[in-house]
Amino acid sequence: MGSEGMTQLAAKRARPGPARAPALAVLQYHLVGYRRTWRGGVLSSFLLPTLTVLGFGVGVGAFIDQGVDGVSYLEWIVGGLLASTALQVAIAESTWPVYSSLQWTKVYFAQYAAPLRVTDIMAGQLAFVLFRVLTSAAAFLLVTGVLGALRSPWAVLALPVAALLGLAVAAPTFAYAATASSDSWLALLFRFAVIPMTLFAGVFFPVESLPVGLRWLAYVTPLWHAVDLSRAATLGAAPVWSVTGHLLYLAAWAAGGWLLAHRALRRRLVV
Amino acid sequence: MTTAQPLIQARGLVKRFGGFTAVDAIDVAVRAGEAFGFLGPNGAGKSSTMRMIGCVSPPSGGELRILGMDPVRDGPAIRARLGVCPQLDTLDPELTVRENLITYARYFGIARRVARLRAAELLDFVQLSERADSKVEPLSGGMKRRLTIARALVNEPEIVLLDEPTTGLDPQARHLVWERLFQLKQQGVTLVLTTHYMDEAEQLCDRLVVMDGGRIVAEGSPRVLIEQHSTREVVELRFAGESQEPFASKLDQLGERVEVLPDRVLLYVPDGDAAVAEVTALGLHPINVLVRRSGLEDVFLHLTGRTLID
């Protein structure tokens, strides 16, 4: 039985080379894995924005009679929440999955033994993170749109903003996870970066209400820049800061993160 | 490949990690169609050598050509033509057996349709067809190893690198793996493997090098190595008492060589049965006597003064 199979194989001796779009092949691998788990994720992608609208719009919003900047609290907060959702997904998808692929399943080593380069492995992983960020952001936009929390059709521009923020945080997080010597470092990232960023980068209240020192901390985070852009999109208003400035700042995080991640992954794989 | 040029050629190949030299200037030439082995204990430098040949670890010195190319410059092009079965499994436990093969085939630019066919053929070859759609996680160690071998064959490689292919497997699983590797060898696939099992090396390798402390201490076919570095037969004697040493000293005259291990004395002789008679004639009464043919273990012991598996 086995030998017949191999004869057939030998007959079709077409020589495979490196894949023409190697990063795409890596993305496909991640999508095959995702096919098994997406159902659980989809429920939360729709449930979270629904609960958010109910909780903040109907609940918290009821205490904030005057709204913020002339719009209801729900309308004001929805853009920021979308950005913070993108942040959570981007970081979750580039911490444990990256750490596990190096330390537990060692899948990256298998990929590197094939004709893939360090760049391909990284690009494929980050492309999958972007896919997750975009689908989550789209679900968020859909639910909040249906519930009437978006003030402007410009809200669709929150999607590319979410994607850019995703890359801006996923790339350095990839570097961090690839360097981490134990998985407890990953939990620290959530405790000391994700949660404080979410609380102080202008998602729930305007950064301007913070004391000046803390305000600057908020400006340094990539999240605030995406929040300002995303909020501008959902409100159909101009952002507080310059659009170009925001985009350049986020792109700088993405580019810097990419270089760090490439170096970190290379150090692990090429020894 | 029909040319006489070796598929793998290393000259003075060195691998250093900081101040530690794992591979110390080795010369190796692997020809097309042969099964070539690196035999040695843990830490001999076998895996470091394999990783350099697999183009995932740049050499620290010397020269290395694989399929006529430079592993540092042409890594992906070489890796496209290699099959790699690493020492530790690197399968995705969340995917099915079949998905592991198909996703891996895509890295080699193999079309999805062809990948499906090839996966089915390879699963048949490694006798995993019934488990094709089950997840990898619950498979036994032997099954995972066979799947890894199937994955290494997905691109129809010219050279298959196997780093300790049967370490940690039970005897039955080992024999199944050997059988499949032997079949590959029959088909003309070049096999390069590392092992610290003498029986594995004797079963599979046409030619091998014995490594110790990063160096090659001997090279040849298993038969030639045994002829050159050992006698035809070995008598294993176990004496009652704390130490074997006092008994060993009395045997000095009997064989070509005497090796003393903590639990037994090895007597290297042309004729085992005759030697046993002489031992008895000396008035010695070992509690256990075994006459056997020399093997690679004896070669290793002779060359390094140590046993392969400590």
C-alpha cells in the first residue's frame, strides 16, 4: 500500500521551490487554525459592543446629562472603544500565539526549516493579527451602527485606523513576546501596559481633563492617537490633533516595532 | 543527481556558541543516494552539524556547500529541496494530521490541490490514513514522529535530515520508523541522520562518522569501522564483587584488548568461545558470560574510552 503511493509520488516529480507568496502561505496556515476556533470569538465580537452600548449609553450615559463636546456620552465614547477593542485584539493575538510558536509548539522552527525567511514568518503572523483586528473592528462598527451610536458615515474610516493601530501595537508586542523568557512576562504586559493605556488614553474621558504630566503620558501611547482619529470618524468631526501627525506617529510605532520584532525572531530562529 | 559531486560537502566546518566550540573543524562529504550517519553521545556536536546542514544555523568557520549552494546566501533555495525531521516535534497540535501536511506543503509553493493528493499519499506511506482527520494532540509519540517524517517528505526532498529519528520511541514504534526510512533509502532518497543508537546506525547507514567532543574520530561503513577498530568477537564477563578491576588485570594476556566497565569486563578476541575456555582455565569464575559479535558500541568505546549512552 505504502510503496504504491510513493511510486505515484516519484512519477510526479515536479520540483517545488520556495512559495511565490511565502507570507501568504503563512497567513493561510493561521487561518486554517482559526477555522476551528472562530465561533467562540464571533459571539464575543458582537456581544462586547452590544453590552458596551447598553452599559455606557443607557447606564453611564444617564448620569452624564450634558454629554461631552456637545454629543451624547455614548456617541462620544464609541470611537474610543472601537480603538481600544482593536488594541486588545492586536495584543492578545501577538502575545501567547507568538510565545507558544517559539516555546511550546515550536511551529516557527518548523516554518523556518521550510523555505521561508524570518520576514515571511513574521509577516504571515502579523497579517493574521490584522485580519483579527479588522474583523473585530468591523463587527463593532456594525453593531454600534445598527444601534444608532454612530453619528457619521465617515465612521468606516475607523477601520483603517484600527488596522494601523493594530500594527503599531502588534509589531512591538511580537518583539516582546519573542524575547520573553517565561509566559508570566506576557501577563505583565496586560497589567502594566494594556490596562493603564485603556484607562488613561482618552477612551472613557477626554485626556484634557488629566493633569498636564499624565496628559503627556497619554500622548505618548499609540492608543490615544488612534482614539482621537477613530472618534473623529464616528462623530464626523475634526480630530483634536493633526491627522497626518497621528498617522505618522502610529506608522513610526509600526515600523520601529517591525524592526525590533525581526531582530528578536531572528535571534531565536537563527542560532 | 547523477554527478559525482557530493550533495553535502563540509571542509573544516566549525560552529561556536560564544566561547564554546560545538563543532570543531569537521570534514564531511555525503553522496547522492547514500544513507549517512552521525553517531555520537549527547553533546558530540551532531545536532549543531545538522542545523548547519539544514541552513538554519550559520557556520562559524570553514566551508559548507549543500546541493552546490551556499547555506547562508541561498538558505531558502536549499531548504526548498531538503526534508527536515527535527529532534523535537514541531507539529501544530491544534490542527489535524492532514492539515499539518497541507499547510506545510504550501510553504513550498505546492498548489492546494496537489498538496491534498500528496498528503493522502504520504499518510498512507506512514500508516496514518485512519487518523488523517484527528487532531495531532492525542497521537502517540510514534505516530507524531511518523507524521513529522511525512511532513519532511511533502516537497519530495533530495536530502532528508533526521535528527535522532527514534529517540524516545518504544521498540515497536522504532521498527516501524526504520522500515519506512529503509524504504525511502531504497527509492534513492539521500538520508542524513544522527543517532546515539548503534543498532540504528548499523541498520540504516551505509556510511557514518563517529563524533566526539565536536570532532570526527572515525569514518567508514559500519562493517569497516568494526573491522578497523574492534575484534571480531567480544566476551562480556561479569564477576561477583565490588570492583571488576582485580579480575580484569588477570585477563590482560587473553585478548587483544580489555575494557573495564563499572559492571562488567569486555574482552576483545578473535574467537569468543576459545577465550571463555581460557578464562575458565585461569581459574576465574564469572557469574555471567556473554559472547557476541563486535558492534559500533565497541568501536566507540575503543576510540573514546567511553560508552555511547551514559
